[in-house]
Amino acid sequence: MRPSNTKAELDAIQEKYKDNDIEMYRAYEEFEKTHIPRTPLSVLIDHIDHAVKVAGVDHVGLGSDFDGGISLPEGLADTSELANITYELLKRGYSDADVRKILGENTLRVMRECEVVAARLQREQPVPKRVKYEGR
């Protein structure tokens, strides 16, 4: 990493690519690679610990942009490194069952519950037929 006038450099990127969002994204991504240190994976695990302490393990789940996006923690560059979260949670004493909840079972449970509620609501109050508007 090299020292820089971060705000001025980011402003210059925004000005240079103001009419091209894709190139602006690429320029920001490159800027982050060379200017901003990646967060250690332990910080993500600390956040998970905190959420479990506050809400309980049955109410914590992960979502992500694990497609190689920018600003991902060290040790979590893409989905191939997802097992690092499992490893770190197990190292901190989480049970296999709790790790499975955090990594997806809680999310799936909530989605199933949402489907049940949606079906009930549709039975109780059917969605009105769509009206076509002229010009659409």
C-alpha cells in the first residue's frame, strides 16, 4: 500500500468515469486493491459472535456477494474459501449444528416460514387482478 490523498483520488476516479459506471466500478476496485488493506477474517467472525450473543444462534444467518467482489475479508476472496468461516466458527467453539444454522439452515427456515405466511395471506386476501394501463 502506498500513502495517498484518498479523497482526491476517489473524486478524480468519479469525475473521470462519471459517464461509465462499469469502468468506474473497475477503477474503484483497483483503487481498493492498492490503497485499502483487507479486513482480517477474524473481524467477520467477531461480528457473527456479537450477533449470536445479541439475537441468539437461531436468528443469525449469512448473506454475501461471494462472487469475487471488492472489500471481502482476507481468507474469503470467493466461495472457494467459504469453508474458512466454518473452520473459524468451529475453532471458537460453535457446535456443528450451530454452524449449520448460521451458514444456511436459519435462512432456509425463514424462507419456508415466509412461504407459509404468503400462502395464507393469499388465501385470506387474494391479489387483485392487474389492470393494464395505456402506454405500458
